Amino acid sequence: MMTPTPIYGNKDLIRLALERVVSFHVPKEGKPRYMLNISTQTTSKDYEVVNVVEKMYQEFWAFHSNFKIEGMKLENLFPEQDDIIKWDLVAATNAAREVFSMKIFTPEDGRLGFGTRSLRDTDNIAILRSCNLLTILRAHGKGYKLIGM
């Protein structure tokens, strides 16, 4: 069975798809935070945490600066920004570490995914039997090497 290719068509649909992929949920808040619309500009006095998050934030956007979906640059899809340090600092740091160390990708069927930074164009995205998660496999000798989930 073939999976239909998504046709996003406009910024709102692309943003919605990306928000589902790149979000972080804080249980006590009850709603997800969308990690692509954050800013590390803050009045927080915890400069060590701010500096760590700022560095991850800058690396993420530098790494994805040319990433486009249907001709639209990723950075142009998320103009409004929230202050990440308004969050619980531990949750903010953990979320930033998780999200900003990843790579956004689009498989051939047009869906959006989030994987390890070492992901290559030649890697295979698969669902393994008895596993609920997508896996990233790389050809290795006569078999495959697990790159990420």
C-alpha cells in the first residue's frame, strides 16, 4: 500500500505539520511547546543556562538555515518567538538539548520527520516488525546499522 504524498499548499499547513514533529510537552502545562518559535532573549539571571540554550539555538538554525519545504525556508515559517526561559529552566534546557541536536528531514513521500544529525540522504526510514517507532537504518556490509529512532 502506498502512502499518499502530503500536499501542504500553504504556510499554515506546513507550520502545523512541523509543530507536530518538533514539539515538547510539559505535562503540568497541558499543551505542547513548539520548539521552532522560541527565542533565548530573556531577563533570566541564570546566565549559564541561557548561554547553553542560546548556543544550541544558534547551532540549530545555522544547521537548518537552507532547509526548505515546498520552496519556503524553515526560518520564515516561524516569525513569532516565545521566551524559552519563561519555562521551567530544567524543562527548557532538556527540551532544547533534545530538539536542537536533531535534524528535520522529508522522506520521498513528503512527510516530515525528525532524526539524528548524522542522517544521510542514502539512509532508510523503516518501521520494524514489533516496533512502533520509525527507525533510521544505514546500509552496512550485507545488512543494516541502526542510526536512530
